[in-house]
Amino acid sequence: MKLIDWPLLFVAENLADGFDARRFRVLISELERRGMSFRELHDPAQLLETCWTRRNIVGAVVDWCGGNIAEKEKQILALKGKFPELPVYIMTENASAEELSTALLSVIDGYLYLDEDSIPFMAGRIEDATRKYVERLYPPFFKELMEYVEDYKYPWHTPGHMGGEGFLKSPTGVAFYRFFGENMMRSDISVSVPELGSLLDHSGVLRVSEDNAAKTFRADRTYYVLNGTSTSNQIVWKSQVTAGDFALVDRNCHKSIHYAMVNTGAVPVYMKPRRNAWGIIGPVRLQEFSRRAGLEKLAAAGRKPKDDEFFTMSVLTNSTYDGLCYNIALIHNELREHVRYLHFDEAWFAYAAFHPLYQHFYGMTDEVDVESYPPVFVTQSTHKLLTAFSQASMIHIKNGSEEAIIDDEFNEAFMMYSSTSPNYPMIASLDVATGMMKADGLQMSEDNIREAITLRCRMRAIERELEEKGCWFFSMWQPQFVEQKGETVDFADADADLLLEDQQAWILKSGESWHGFADIEEDFILLDPIKLTFLTPGFSAEGKYEPRGIPAAIVTDYLMEKGVVVEKTDTYSFLILHSFGTTRGKHGELLTSLFAFKADYDKNTPLELAIPRLSVKNSRYRGMGLRDLCDVMHRFYCVNNFLAVMDEAFSSLPPQAMIPAEASACVVRKEVEYVRLQNLAGRVPAVMVVPYPPGIPVLMGGERLTEDNLAILRYLQLLEILENRFPGYAREIHGVESDEVQGRILYRLLCVVEEPVEAEDEIP
């Protein structure tokens, strides 16, 4: 490990040409001779900020020979409070250790006495401490991989490009090689390298890395998965569920859960999430997790429980897309008597274990009844809101009080879905993501939450200011008021530390209108501060369309023209994610772009200027202004009562004509046909139908569209009309194919071919 890449910070206001200055320069020369680098800082007040923004700094040497000693002590204490492992040394000529405060002596890592210790001795101490600190930065697998690459070995094994050399045989390959760099090529190796262990049998340093992740994420066992949480979900279900097993399934589930049911033959019984007036997906009611509710659902589906643990698996999405998180302890208490295994799909929530604000609200929480609980599986997309490469995921397991998951048995399912040629840089990214959270998870999370809160408060303050002037602006889906020191204050005026530390500020409470869920249970649901849902004008919390309407799709289309890309767009809301990679510059760009939209809307700026891509592609929009387009689309939603139709569609669960596995088998056997919407009533789609947004299945494969569920058909028809009337604003719908017929887009769904039912002879 080359220390030249890890600079040491020397903090000195002004070293005059005296004894200490000369000794200081000699010390610098000695450190440079030893291969170390350094930076100078002449303003001690910038110590914390410099180390905060330049995280490659591996220590600070603070001159104590003069200057503002009080400021230096203040900065050192603040620095060690935030980064306790970062080495800090005091360098002095005439002060003794006895003169330093107790607080300072308790945190510094070294004391360099310029007129007493020798230069080589002081430099050696600094070098040794720095090297040990740097070595701790490298998690086990990444360290081993880096050392292997830096050994410059000749590979005679796969992959065929052999450390990148194969790319250099073609100009096209050279371009690829130069773009990604030599280290990436040489770290792309194969299972033929024994030093790095095996992903399939979880041996060697790879197992050390997985065990480190388990300890870091509070699991008993962790598995690295290299094809996303979609595959992690498949592995979990394949390891425990067999054909005919009952599963209690959150209807707000990812499509990979549906495919897990297809591949296992599970019989699903669904829990229905709530929705509010804006169409935002809410939580499943707590009562739906109860034993009584489970028995009632089975009876309604014509099923009989097999034994006391009549559900083999339950699955719950935590958090929801819009950041609603469940109190896991309450879920445990309801499910533990009738569900054998609990599965929490936390693809978007891998950071929760690292900040006390999320206590009780994530799957690997320790705050459960340890006397009696089933094994828990948590699947996390480590790439989504942590720092792993795309597709890198983890499965965390917490063993139950009476039953443990056996590694060898679980690994059979793991190997079924895992490649024998894993990507080593991707594994290293999981290892590094773990190392970052282990070392800095609390600090990173706290900084991220605080910045998200700052943006939320700023948005509320702007909205309030413009309201007082009689102007419109966007609002945030968040509490309107906060309890602070016994008083109720506007969210914009709330103390940032309180919002960062007080979990109750983010708990959804019954009787509060802002969230739109009237019957929310006590201490059940937490709003994640880093998932920010923006509301656009047009629809009220009471479920009323407003005279002014600005569909969110038009806003996010406009933002994209400004280089601001959001995570999810709904009818009158859009979502952004405030992750570790979010900067204050992004805050400014977002706010500036929202103000620019407001200005262009108010002026009714022509679309060719406001959203040029839209008007160029679609002649229908030529001559229209930005406000004109908003008005027309808003009118479409109002006239068709779009949100009410959507709510009714998702509130209606169609009956199962067959389980998902049987419907999938019909596809394989080609016992399917495409059906237009006008002929869909009474049919059984063979695949799930998932409109984005909101990303919830409106139909699962094998469910029949009956007379009681025609709201689903009406909703799909409205989406078809929307796509025809507003080109460029079509909603993605998994499971629906579209064709252009005589200039019009028509939808078709893949349905099961059913034998016609012959009428029985009449009884005379």
C-alpha cells in the first residue's frame, strides 16, 4: 500500500524561521523520504471541514507552538468526535503534555516534542501509525484482490482477455481498455485463483468478507449475490418453499417475488397495502398480519391450513418506494405463530442499521422478542443506496430461537442461481461497501439525513413564503408541524438536530392529515427522511381536484431537460433519493430548476423552448405553451376521475383461477393468446400486469378479471387513452404489449386459452 496516495495534513498558521520551523522542515523531508505525502493548512478553523471534504487525509499534525490554541483544541475535539479513528498529533517545542487539557489528552494519538525527540524517531512513529490506519481502511476481500493484482502474475486461465491483453489486439478493444483502465482488467479474474476463495462454497477470504458483512449488518449469516435482489429473492424462496406451500405476500411486492412463486409453486395469499388520495402506496394494515386474518384469507380462497405454521413464507416490502418503513417488532409479534419464515425485501433500505433514527424499523433489528421468533431473511440491493456496483446484493439471515438455517442446505439454492464465473470487482464492491459502513456508517448516515432535512426545511420555507405572497409552489409530502420543546412549530422552523434525533417526528400518527392514511396504527410506520416525495399542484389531501393542476410527468420531463433526473414520477407527485452521493450542488440545481419551471409555467412559455425534445418529436404539441399542456392533461385526469379509478383498481384483488406457477406453465406450453382490452373481461392473464408508476401488480398471473374487478379494466383503458392523447407520456406497463393500428396505440395482454364450458342439460 503506497502511502504517497494518502496525504498527512500539517496545521500551522505561520512557522517563522526559528528552531521549530527548521525542525519542522527537516521532519517533512524525512517523511517524504519515507514515501509519504502531505498538505499544509494555515487556518486551524478549517481543520474539520478539510478532513470532512477530503476523506483521503490519513492524519493531522497540529502545530502547538503558537497561534490560536483555543481554536485548535476546539477543532481537534470536533474532528475526533466525528472521525474518532483518524490519527491526530500535537507538535510543539515548548509545551509539555501536562499543560494540555484532559479532554484533548483523551483523544490525541501522539505528541511530537520538536526539541527533544529525534527527527527519524518522530517520522517513524508517524509512518507506523499512518500505515496501520491505512491498512485498516482496506476490507479483507478488496485487500487480497488488490495485492493479487499488484503481484503482476501471468494468467493462463479465464477470462479470455487475460488481464486486458486481449483487448489490445483490436482498436475497438483498445478504446474499451483505455476507458476502464488496467486495474479493472487485471482484477477481472476467474475461480482458478485460490487466494481469493470461492463464492460458491463461501471459502477463504471471501467467507471472511461475508462474515464481516454479517457482523456489520447485524445478521447471523450473510451471502453475497451478484445478480441483484431479484436473484436474492429467488434464492431465499427456493431454499425454503416447495410446491403447494402457502405464502403470505405483500401485494406491493417486486416482480421477482412473483417469479419466486412461479419457480417454487407457492400458493399466494395477498396482503393489500393502503393508498392515499394522491395514489401514494401506503402500508399494509397491521391486522392483516394476524393469525385470524391469515385463516380468513385462506378460507376465502377455498384453502385449508396444513398445520399451526400454515404459511411457509411471508414477504413484506420494507421500506415502500416512497419511504414508509414498518415497525419490525410489531410485525414479528403478529406473524411468529403462523409463519415459518419471515422475508423482508429491503432492496432500498440497506443503510437502516447504521443510524438510531431507524431503530426497530428494519429487518435485522435486535429489538424483537428473542424468546420466540422464526428465522428472518432480509434481501438488500447494496448497489441502490449504498456504494456497491450495480447488481451487487446481499442476503442477511437471522436465525430463529428454535430453528437455524443450515448453511449447506441453503447453499443448494444459492448455487442454483449463481454463476460459476463470478465478477470479482463486483464482489470487491460489496466488500468495500461493507467496510465503509463499518467504519463510517453512522457518520455518513447522519450527514446524509441532515442534508435531506435541510432540503426539506428549505422547500417548506419557500412554499410558505410564496403562499404569503399569493403564489403557488411545490410542496413536500412530510409532516406540516413538529412538536419541539412542548410547542408545535412549522416544519420549516423545526430544529435540525431534533429532526435528526427524534424518531417521533417521522412516525405517522392517526389524526394527522398530511400523510392521507386516516386509520394508521400507533408507532407502526416511519417516514424515511432521505426519500423525498414532492407534490405538484392539482390534488388535495382530501381527495379533491384543484382548479390549477400541474401533472408531475410534465414537471419531471422539464427537469430532465435541465439535467435533473428523478427516481419515480406519479400522477401529482415525484420522488427523489437523497443518497450518500448527493451533494449540496445538487440541492441548488434542483431548487433552481423548480423555480425555472414555475417561471415558464406562469409565462406559458412555448413548449419548443420549455421542453424542446417533446415538441420536436410530436407535432401535436406545436403551438402549445407549458401551462397549456398542464391544463389539458390535468383536465383529462379530472374528467376521468383518474386517481379514484386507479385506487379502485388496486383495491380490488381478483380471484385466483390458478396459481402463478400454473399460469406460467401455460406460457411454456403455448396455451396462451393475446387479447385486446375490449375482450379482457372474464379472461385470465398468464403474466402479471404491473403499471409504472406505482409499480404494484394490478393483476397477477392466474387471476381472473371478473365483473367485480372491472375497475382494473377501466384503469388500463385510461392508460391506453392517455398514451394516445399525450404522446411521450405513456406509462410503462409490464405484461402489456402495444401495437399501432391505423394510427392508434392499442394494448393487448397474454391470456390463458381456456376450453369453452359446455352448458349442462336442463333438468326436466
